[in-house]
Amino acid sequence: MAQQGTLGVAVVGTGRMGADHVRRIHEVTSGARVAAVVDVDAERVEAVARSVGGCAAYTDPAAAMASAEVDAVLVASPGPAHEAALLEAFRRDLPVLCEKPLTPDAASALRVLEAEQRLGHRRVQVGFMRRYDPEFGRLKALLAGGGLGRPLLLHCRHRNASVPSFFTEQMLINDSVVHEMDQTRWLLEQEITSVTVLRPRPSGHAPAGIGDPQLVVFETDGGVLVDVEIFATCGFGYQVQAEAVCERGTARVGDAHGMLVNQAGRWGGEIAQDFTVRFREAYDRQVQAWVDATLRGTVEGPSAWDGYAAAAVCEAGVRAQATGERVAVELVERPALYRP
Ligand code: NAI
């Protein structure tokens, strides 16, 4: 068990991600403890509270944030509930780690951006956890070092074994490719200026109404072309790969070179079956970085601006998906609070 630290965290939303974050803060993260858990589902939140012990269960996020035990908030409710939770946290000037998406659309993300600017300081870190994955971190450092020359192309693959029954075609963009949107902006330090969605014939395993796979193409303001294969029903596992093609070489991550086994005339390794396994270390590092920065009195990592930019690219992506056209991304001017 982790050492019991000083930062009292309220985890809002105790579903798949929230419950995992509760476990993480309780067992892995140092310098923090789960002070409160919140869910509109009273039975679920009581059960999660019991799994930790010594933390209070709430069905109302505002009530949890009013507790003297709560110093910071981790928002892991569904996207449409994020804006209300963020604005309540701002009202109390509490630091927030907000799971992606910041909010589900650009207009609501802008409202959050404006509210944070009224506070006059950053309060939000957005849960784009790939930035904390060690392999992606190495790729970022390599590109930033300039040894490979300027990046020209980024080839990305994002494959899931299967999707839940409530999955929609728009979720391919808003829930899956949103990670490549942030990854692109972060790795290249460029904004995405347009999105085009191309479709092959659908897989016979794609659920009705979902054209799966799709090829999503971004153009950036630095002239880089990015292609993202999203294949949400590939059947064989969860795979996230990226290859940067630069002027003097290429670099690729995500091949999951763990243990390789030679047996019976074949060689190979395992493929993770879902993101909680593939990105476990990234989630751990993300939450630890948030706690460490919060205890230092700073806010680091992906900002509300990054959350807004991703939401704006998602909107363009969903339109591109529906129309088959190349859709330009419209961003407001980057406010001073979020300039490097
Ligand atoms: P989930 O549906 O498993 O859990 C959501 C929970 O929030 C449920 O228990 C629900 O009862 C509760 N809830 C609903 N409205 C609420 C409200 N107003 N206040 C408090 N609780 C409320 O969803 P899941 O998969 O855990 O997703 C949660 C968030 O995490 C979403 O924003 C999602 O996009 C994000 N996510 C991030 C991933 C990543 O890789 N970073 C991966 C999967 C999800």
C-alpha cells in the first residue's frame, strides 16, 4: 500500500476509469489519499468507498468539493458531466485532473477556458495520458532534439479488440482518435488545421451503423501530414502505434516489444487486450505527476487549451466523417494564460 500522503483527492465518477484511479491513488500514488468518492449511482459509490476505507461517499460532486478533507479533484465522470464539475472546482479554486475529453464540444470547452482565465491561473490538467507513456516520451524527446531533422509524416494506428454495444460512429473520433489529436499536437508542437476521413469497405465484424475501420488524415500548420488508422473492432487486441518520418530518419513506438517467445517453429509476444493494461504505467505516471505538481503549487501537463483544441479538432473530424469532405479546424486565438 502507498504511503498515506497529504493531498486529499475527491474522485468524481467511479465507473471503469474512476474506480481504477481510486485504486491507483490508494495503492500506487504517493503524496495523496482518496478523501472522497462521488457517483450519481449511490450503490456503486458506496461499494467503491468501502474498497478504500476512510473515505466519504457522495452522490453530489459539489457536496464532496465542499468537504474540508478535499484538496483536489479527479474528474472521471462521462464527458457531458465535466463542465459542471470543472466550474464547481473553479468556484472553490481546487486543482483538477480531468479525464479526457475536457468537455464534449468546442463551445463548452471554450466556456471552461474562459472560466479558468477569470481565475487568473491554471487549475486543470487534462487526462491525455499518452504524454506520460515512457515510449511516447522518448519519441517526443527525439523529435524535440532535432537529430532526425524536421518531421514530415506521422503514421498512427489505433486498434481496439471490440467496442461496447453503445458505441457510435462519432465515438471513433470523439473517444478514440481524440488521443491521436492530442498526441499530434504534443509531439509536433503544431496545431491541426484540417481533418479528412477516408473509408475502406467496412469490416464484416463492424457493428451496424459503424464504418470500421477508417483512415483519418490531419494537416498541421507546420505542413506535416498525419494519418490515423482507427480500427475499433480488429478482434486481436489493443494496439497503439506511431511512426514519425523525418528528413533524416524515422522513429516508431508502440510495437510492445516485451518478452518474445520462440516455440514450435514460431516467435512472438503478447498483445495487450485493452488500454488499462497497455497504458497502465502512463496512467500511474500521469496521476503521480499531477499530485507532485499540485503539492508544489503548480499546474502542469495538458492544459484546458489542449482540451479545447482537441474538442475543436473532434468537431471538424465528426463533420469530415459525415460529409466525406476535408474540414478546416477553427480555433480561437490562444489566450495569454496558455502561451508557452
Ligand atoms: P463509465 O460509464 O464506466 O463511468 C462513469 C461513471 O460516472 C458512472 O459510474 C456514472 O454513474 C458516473 N456519473 C455519471 N454522471 C455523473 C455525475 N454527474 N457526477 C458523478 N458521477 C457521474 O465511464 P468511463 O469509461 O469510466 O469514462 C469516464 C471518463 O474517462 C470519460 O470522460 C471517458 O472519456 C474517460 N476515459 C478515458 C480513458 C483514457 O484512456 N484516458 C479511457 C476510458 C475512458
